[in-house]
Amino acid sequence: MSIYLKEYPLTQPDKNEAVLGQTKPALVMLHGWSMHSGLWQTLAEQLAQHFRVICLDLPGHGLSGLCAPYQLETVTDILLQAIPTEQFMVLGWSLGASIALDMAWRYPKRVSRVITLAGNPCFVEQNDWPGVHPNVLMRFSENLMHDSHQTLVRFLALQVNGLPEGKHLLRQLKTAIESCPPPTVEALQGGLKILQTCDLRDELAALSQPVLAIFGDHDKLIPPVLAKVIKQRRPDCQISLLAGAGHAPFLTHSEHIQQAIIQFVDDA
């Protein structure tokens, strides 16, 4: 199967600049459920001033083909094969954060640093762990079978719910999403299954690589209290809590995210 890959900067005016770009540290960016790599464009272009940025469409999303079985390990392995550099930092948003953690845990020689953005190593709420109530993901899964388009619209609205500029951000998300074919229902169901069953809390605590976790304090899917809980589980984890940010902070806080990542890398 094919994985769609885009590198930033998109234009390389001359050969010398292209060569210089290849010498920058590589940063792989993995998007979230139901999305595609085009949503990264603004943040990717900003980060490309400092890194060789590589964006991938998850299997069954954007312009990437579907994989089977749609399981975390399979998705990770297929994406890893498409990454055109031996060692890289990985940034994962939402579902992409789960994939990034799995990639770092199982392939520590290839992943040098891990950045999670509005992600959770255990997405579903547990007795001792803040997360999304299981019924939320179950309803999404059931609704996909009846009306996948409307289900995706509801999910987009949930990401910007409660933000002052919510209506504008929702239009922005819809426009970006519609620039690519919609994800397959198989990919959507598979991604939800990963979110429902994935538990990488122990792996996060044991990772040998440095970790930066970025959260939004207005996120309706990832409780902000998770920042404190993760810090207790892994004291050396760097935390960035973005004031006024929801579940898609790259739309509203790209400069803050860029600064947090640069500082994270410079602290090496």
C-alpha cells in the first residue's frame, strides 16, 4: 500500500538550499483521527525554518491507501517504512500521539524525541486516569455506520466547542478537511478502535527518549488535568499547557507550539 508523504518547505529555490534542508534534524508529524496532513500546513511551514519536516497521511486518510488489519502496530509499521530518514523526532496529535508513542517504544533507535500534542497514552477514562468517557467513542462508532459525514461534522465541532472563535475555527477545519477525499469508514472505525483500546501509560513512563507533552486548557477531549497526572507518572516529561487552546491548538497557537518544540530540542 502507499503512504502519502509531504515535506516542508514546499519550495526549494536552489540546489544549495535543498542540501541545507536535508541537514536539519528531521521532524515527522502525524495527524489525528479523520484528518489528513494538510491541516499541518501553517505549523509545518513555521517548523520547517528549524527542522526537516515530514508529514504523513495515516492509512485510509487523505491520499494514503488503507491497511489491514487496522491495528496500532500495523499502522505504526507501515508509516515507519515510509519515513525517508533513519532517525527522527516524532510529533503526534490526538490519535497520532498514540502512534508516536508506539513508534518510539518499539523503535527506539529510530525515534530520538517524542512530542505529543493534545494526546493521551490512554484515551479512554479509567478509574485512576482522566480521559474521554467510553460512551463518547462508542456513539461515534455507532453513528459512523448510519451517517459518516454528519458524524465527522460533530467531531469537528467538539474540537472547537467552547472557544470564543469556535465558529470561525470550525469553518477552517471543514475547509481543510474537504481538500482531500474523506477517510474510509474502515479507517475511521479502525482508528476509533485504537483509541478505545490503546493503553500506553507504562510505555510512556519507560521511554528512553525525552518527551514533551503539549495540552490545551480548553480541550474537550483531553482533560487539562492530564498534564499533572502525566508529570506524576513521568517526572522528567516536559509539559506545555496552552492557555485558551482547544483540541486543535495548531490552528490557534502555532507560534506557542513552535516555541515549545524549539526549546525542547535546544534543552538537549
